[in-house]
Amino acid sequence: MPTSRLEAFSDGVIAIAITLLVLEIKIPSREGASLAHALLDQWPAYLSYAVSFLTVGIIWVNHHSMFSHLGRADPVVHFLNLGLLMTIAFVPFPTAVVAEFIERSSDERAAAVLYGALFTLMAVFFNVLWQYMIRKPGLLRADADPRQIEAISRSYRPGIPLYGLATTVAFLSPIASVALFGAIALFYMLSPLRR
């Protein structure tokens, strides 16, 4: 099967998910504090939005890179891609949970663990999809450069351990965990510059 419909559908799901993230940034209430103070009080919403937006954006860039090497897609590619898209479409929910609960000491750990569990699961689907694509004969384009394939594989390898580590940190410091997810996003943004 050609990949054009799969890529178009993926782009649509990713575009909707990344757009929905902004809905969690609310206009502050006019009661009590000044507008400036109320805007500053929403820092968890800004932080979770920025981390999630960057993460989904990087997934989109890497998804495009991955599929640029694919010549055809079989049903397994379609279903693994659906699993990846399922996790991406879910990102607005834990983003909203982190924005709402990261400052509540009784709930911040659960919010950060939910966030991390989703990002870790997303990394699992991403890596399984890529590994399947490069190992199944006949899926990659005939002119796919083996050096590029290996470079992409190397860049994807740290994903699951990094997300797993940042999720584990949530048990000690939920805010540090969310900050680590931001650092992972920056790592993946900067990694193509080193190739």
C-alpha cells in the first residue's frame, strides 16, 4: 500500500492534537488578584503546554523523517501507526491534568506520572514502528541510505529510557519530572543539528 493516505491521516491527527493543547490555557478570573498576578499564576498551564507542544512537534518532524524512507506500508505499519497516533491524540488530557494538579501536593505526583507514562508509551510505539519498518523486507524505499537509517535508529534509541527515567523522577519531584520532559524535547530538537 502507498503511504500517502497514512501520512495525510497522521498529519491531521497530529495537527488536531497539537492545536487542542492551547485550550487548557484559560483566561484568568477577574476576582481578587490583578491580571498580571493571575496570568503568572497560570505558569503550570504554560509549562505543560510548551513541553507538550514541543514533544508533539518533534514527533511530527521525526514521523515525517521516518516515513520519508518508507516505500510502502503493510497492515502492521498501519496498526502500529494507529497506536502511535492514539497516544498523540491523548496528549491534551495529561497536559490538562498537569496544568491543573502540578501545584497540589497531594495530586502532583499522580499528574506527573500520568504525563510520563503517556510519553513513555508514545516512545515505545514510535520505536516499535520504526524497528518494524526497517526490519521488514520490502518496506523501505530501494534508495534508502543505510547510513541515514542507522543515524535515525541511533537517535531514537534513548527515547524509551529517557522518558522512563523522567517518569521515575516524578515519584521524587513532579516539577523536576516535567522539566526533564522539556529537556528531552530540547535534546530531540537539537540532535539533528549534530548529524
